[in-house]
Amino acid sequence: MTAVADLDDDLPEDDDLYEHHRIVVDKGQGLLRVDRFLMDRLPHASRTKIQAGIDVESVRVNDRPTKASYRIKPLDVITVSLPHPPRETDILPENIPLDIVFEDDELLVLNKVAGMVVHPAHGNWDGTLVNALVYHFQHLPTTRNGAIRPGLVHRIDKDTSGLMVIAKTEYAMTHLARQFFEHSIERTYNALVWGIPDPADGTITGYIGRSAKDRKVQAIYDDESKGKWAVTHYKTLEQLRYVALMQCNLETGRTHQIRAHFKHIGHPLFNDAMYGGDRVLRGQPVGSFKAFVDNAFKLMPRQALHAKSLGFVHPRTQQWLQFDSPLPDDFQAALDKWRGLVNS
């Protein structure tokens, strides 16, 4: 991929968007409220952020939920999981339209279009989802000092389309971050891959980390020292002789997880240039068939990956929310073209 396309992909995966601490209280520590203790011990942690963590049980003492008023004792073990503090940089608000499918006081769910970078990064400081969020919404959590991730608790790649949830309050940010950390949020993707996976339904696992040959891409390893454990469950929805429409459910949220996993099992995503899917991988790369594939690439000039559904517990109401997004026009056009070929 080009340098511009790589910008969003070089940022942390979903599972790295929050920080974790384990603190053993000193033997000589006097009695002190746990919220005040943590304000002194954690960099960038405001009392509001700590209170939000306590409210959603992301702050625990001796492996039990605590209250802000609890007074710590010597040798107490305090564990904390909170969204990472913001980086400081200037973000220009931009009036970029957003496709919002749900919104209330705590959060919003939107459809990200393919081609939109989520995070500003070196060489690409404008035109991102963050620029749009800063324009359309005031006082998003972690917007202090020009944060680079206002409201974001997860991300999807630049050229992947589909559903994202955005937190509008510190409480929602912390609550949603915990759900991502515990892998209790349900995410379903549709992917068009080269070839027909065998078995048709299954699970891909392995330790995912930077490739030693190309640092821009992820590879799958058997050695846990080389990456992070990743799990993708897949189901074949439609077989189209040369390609297959897949449903993918993420158990973990690693960088390029679906793209790297299907490359690993020999079925790269259709037109995924970074992982070798931008050439004819099934059938003969000559004549009318090659022209057909080239036309399909033009219809969908990106990797064939769409974040189709998203389900999670609402931070305040505790109700389960479920959202679904239809395939975007480019994905649908490429899919219909393959259907026309095999059914002709």
C-alpha cells in the first residue's frame, strides 16, 4: 500500500487503546481514599476518569469492585483498566458528513466510509474521522489538550467500511473500553476472499505480529514472543467458484487481523494489495478472465472487507444494542459481478 494508506494501519489495534495497571500498596501507606491515591499514582488520570472507571468496575481492590470512598490499606492490590491518555496535537475541526445510525447522550454508532482514515497521523492530519468528530461534537472524552482519539474506543482500517461506536462521555468511554478488553462486544465482518476455504466454516488462530520481511504487514506465528494471540471465527456464506463471501466474527481485535488470517490460510481478501489479493489468484490470469478480474478490481478499488454488524451493552441502560449495516455500493457491485460470472 502507499504511504497514505498505511497511516491509519500503523496505529494501535483495538485491544491496545486502553492501559492497565497493577499497584501493590506500600507497607507504610496511610489510610487514603482510593480515588485520591490513584490520582497521585497514575499520570494523566483525572478524578473524573478514575470515578468513571470505578463506576464500571474497571478499578478493583484485591480483585473486587471498589467505591471511590474506600480507604486503601497497606499491601492492598489495586488493578486499573482505563482508556489511554490522549496524545497532544492540534486537530482541525472539519465539516465532514457522518453517516450516523444511532445516537443518544452517551454514544453514537456510525457507518465509516471506505477511504476515510480514523486517526490523524504523520502526513495525514486532516480529512479523518477524528477531524469530523471534533467538528460535529463538543466535549468528547479525551479531547483535552487536542487529543488524537476523541471518543474512540476502537478503529477499523482506512479502506475498510462499516460500523463503529463512538463514546460521548467519559463514563461511556470507560465502560465500552472494558467491553472491548473483555472481548464481549460482538463484531461481524463480511469479506470477499480468493478461493473457497476448506473447511467452509472454522476458526483461525495464531500469534499475530509485524512481519520480519515487511514491517507494514502482519504475519501469523506459532511463537507467542513474536505477537499477540488472535482468534477469528469464519463461516462461508456463498461460494462463487473463484471467490467466496465470508462472515467473520472477531474474538480479538488485532491490527489487520482478518486480512492477515486469511492470507495465512491461503485465501487473501479480494483486491487487498498489502496482502497480495490485488492479482488473479484463482483461474488463469490471461484473456477475458483477467479482463473480468481487472474490471472487478475497478468496481472495488480496496480490500473487500466491511464491518457489517456491531453489538454491545449500553453503558447506562445495560440493554443490549445490535446494529447492522448493508454492504456498500462498491462491495455489492463486485459481488454481483462475480455472481453474474458463475451463474452465466
